[in-house]
Amino acid sequence: MEIMKLALVVPHIFMHQEILPEVIFSPGELALSLAHGLVNQGHEVTIFTPGPINKFIVDNKLKNQTADLTLFKEELSQRGDSYIELLKKHPLTFITLARQVQAEITAQAYQLANQDEFDLVHVWCNEEELALVNEQLCQKPVVFNHHEPFNFLTRYRSIFPKYPHLNWISLSLAQRETFNRVSLENVNWVGNVYHGINLDRFKFNQQPEDYLVYMGRIIQPKGVHYAIACAKELGTKLKIAGKHYAGHSKDEYWQKFIEPEIDGEFIEYVGFIKTDEEKQELLGNATTLLMPSIWQEPFGMVVLEAMACGTPVVGFNQGGVSEIVKVGQSGWLADYMPEKKINKNGKKVDQSWAQLKLDQNFQENVSRLVDNVKKIKTIDRTNCRKYLEDNFSLEKMYQGYEEVYQKLKTT
């Protein structure tokens, strides 16, 4: 493989060593893994991030270029807030400042590529139109990832369909289907690369304890309420780990759907799990990871972390999860039937938690999850770990991106 000079642009404001440990942001962890892996392969890599990430760089050959955060810090100082506090209290202000930073580092990468500093620019995560609109100003190949469904939020739906001609790498084949306002034949997919995981991070555990686990963001599309309903139906303990967003903008999912169900006995909230040691303890000792996402999940890194411990997965046959979980070997997946919406002031909205419990589709979905959890003992945990090793290593991920880069560089 030819040695390349690569710019990996990660413009999300969470890519800052003061913020990253306090949030759930798997694209950031993956970007660091990819950057280090490419360096180990001999490539010259510069990772562009809003803030410094020196504490996460383990190879001094990896270069880090950051934005000027002086004005952002001045704003925080005037308000007496931290980054996270500003995000909670004034999300629009936070997003506006973060957008300015994103524009700056994207422009830096394109400019340096035009000066022959790089052979290719990879915009790793992109939530705005800035890098897309300005791609035409870069004289070197540019390739894009997106780490959410393309139709998830309004700003994605209204922006991404304008740029199907750009070079796109999908995270799963299912993610491509969410590019639903443009004919898929017209989107320039240059590759599909699954995420990988460092197999040394987690140890195989053959003897789990008797509980189920959910780990991830506690938001309604992740279906945490389904995990609770499933555990209650089974009479089995459920441990919930992750960040909830009570106090963030208008989010009330935690207060209305989750918190009332926590009793500390059968339904336990264990908080935000930060370290691999904590994840090993929680995931490795669980009989099953519940992954009941009700949206088109592009991938699902927690599935890899669980399988690395030998812990199989039960969830819905939605999005990228259907490509990660091998039914009968690393878990069981159920079909999902969307719940009904209700009419409120002329708009179709989600049902309340009390209403949802009476919804026939909801009840059927829970029943299907329960049936699959009952089958989990048919999964050999050794085979679960082996399936991960064969299909989702970091080496496979590096090779996938290298092949795409090389193809773009020579065309």
C-alpha cells in the first residue's frame, strides 16, 4: 500500500480533551483509533480537532491541529460556564460557537491540502453544510462520513440531499437507505466500512451473572423504555448505564419514561460508564445486552463492546444492528412494528408512557424481545466473541479506509 499524507478532520466540538471524557461520543474514540492505526501502517496523519487532544495521542507521529478557541473561552468566562454547562443552558449559543470552530478547522484542512500538505482530506463527522459546500474549493480528493442516519434531524434532511455527488463512505449498508430524499443510484458511495474495536480492550467472560444491561444514550430513539418493559415482563434485573438529557433543551424522556421505573432493585440506573474497566464489569457480567433501538441506527458500537466480552445481543432488526449481529451466533433480533401516533393540535406526536403501555404494537414488540431473551442460552458465548474477532477488528477497519483512500487518490 502506497504511503499517503492524510488529513482526518473531526470538527465536532466534543473533540477536546476537556469535553470528550464527559460525553458519549463514539465517533471521537473511533477517529482516534483510525488515526493511530493509519500511523502504524506508515501513513502521515494529521487529525484536525476543535480543541487539543494530546492526552489521547499515544503515538507522537500523529499530529494534531486545532482551532483558535480564544473567543469561545471568552464567552464561557463571561457567563461563568463550562463547555457542558453552556450546552445544557444555552444550546443555541453553544451550537453557534461550535459551528464557527467547525468552519475554521475545515478551512484549514482544505487550504493545507491545496498547498500539497495532504494527498486526501477525510471529513470524519459532519453535522453542518460547511464542509460540503466548500469541498469544491479543495483541489485534493475529499471523502465524507456521517455518524447518524441522514434523515434524523431537520438540518440533516435539508442539507445532505443537496450533495449526493460528493464522495461518501457509509458505516453500514442500512445507513444508505436513510438518504431517502435522493435516489440511491445517484449518491456517490465510494465504500462501506464497518467500525472495528481493539480486541485487547475487553476480556472474554464465560460465567456472567443474572442480569440484563442497556448501555448508551438515554433518548427515546434508543428504546430504553423497551428494555425496561422487557425486563419487567421477564422478572429479571436490568442495569441501565448512560447519559440522560434531563435539563437539555426540551428533553423530557428521562423524567417521563425512565426515572419513574427505577426502583433500585429490578430496574437500576448505574450512571455514565466512562472507563473500559467499568464497561468490562458491566457488559461482561451481563447475560444479555438489550439494544432495542427503534430508529435506523447507523451502527452501534456498544454491540461490539458487548460481543468482545462474549455477551450476546437482543434487539430489533433495525438499521446497522441487523448487519452487526449474526442471528443465532452473537444474538437474536426481533422485527419491530412502529407504535401509533396520536393527534395533538393537528400534529401527529408520540404517545405518552401510559398510553404506550396499552398500544398493541408496543405490547407485541415487547413480547418478541422477551421471546428472544429466553433463547439467549442457546448462544455459545465463545462463538459470540469469535464472530467479533473475525469480522470487526480494528485492522479490518483500517484496511477498509486505506482501500477507499487509495482508490480516490488514483482516480
